[in-house]
Amino acid sequence: MGVISKDKRKLTIYYHSGTTIGEQAHAYANASKKKLHAVDISKTNVTGTQWAELANGLGQSISDLIDTDHPDFIDTYGKEAPKMEEHDWLKILENEPHLLKYPVIINGKKYIQVQSAAEFKKYIEPDSAGLEKKPLDKQFTDEDTP
């Protein structure tokens, strides 16, 4: 059993609010019909156990969560990603959370790493509750044409 709560009626998002993709993914998650548990990693410390669970849920290693092409990473570690142990990669995420490559969404028991905000759209239900839908032949009238 993991430490991260999973519920089919809830979305959980781990994102960094200082990144464009993080802000956009959070906005899309907010627009979904599901309850949202947002973890802004720029303000909330994520434990090594949580990072490990996120990586495991995605079927990746901890190092795969880190943007090794980020200028801050390159300045510190060089262009070639160094060979490190998992706990070393965890320390990087714990100390420099802005190096998270992409936001991680947990939808029920499914872990998703979204690489673009547009990609996230396919994982949420459209918020069209309360809109009346008419058959296509009834949607337009002669008054609609010029």
C-alpha cells in the first residue's frame, strides 16, 4: 500500500506552479468534474517515498522524472546525465523540485505524466453539465443563416 491516496472520483496532480506546463495542467485539472487534490511542489515538500511511488506508478525510475536538459541541471551536473544511485536522484527532486520534467496526474489508480496541457485534455471529462443538447438537425434554423 502506498502513501499517496487514490480515489476514482478524485484527480491528484503533482506540479510546479513556476512552470508553464505546470500552470496549464493545474488549470485543466481544476476544470475537470472530479475533486482535485493539487500538490504544488514549489510550496509543498514531497517525500522521497512519494517520489518513489510516483515513479513506480508511472513505470519509470526516479531519474526519468528529472529534466536533465534543464539549464539549472546542466549548470550543476553537466550535459551528460551523471550515473547516480536512486537516492541521489531523490535528493535532486527534494532539493530542486523545479527540475520535475512533467506534471504527474493520478486519476483513480492510473498514473499519467502529461507532456503538454493539450495532452491532458484527453484525460478529463468535458465540463458540459447542464447544457441542453439538441439533435444535429434541430441545432440550426433558417434564422441562423445570413
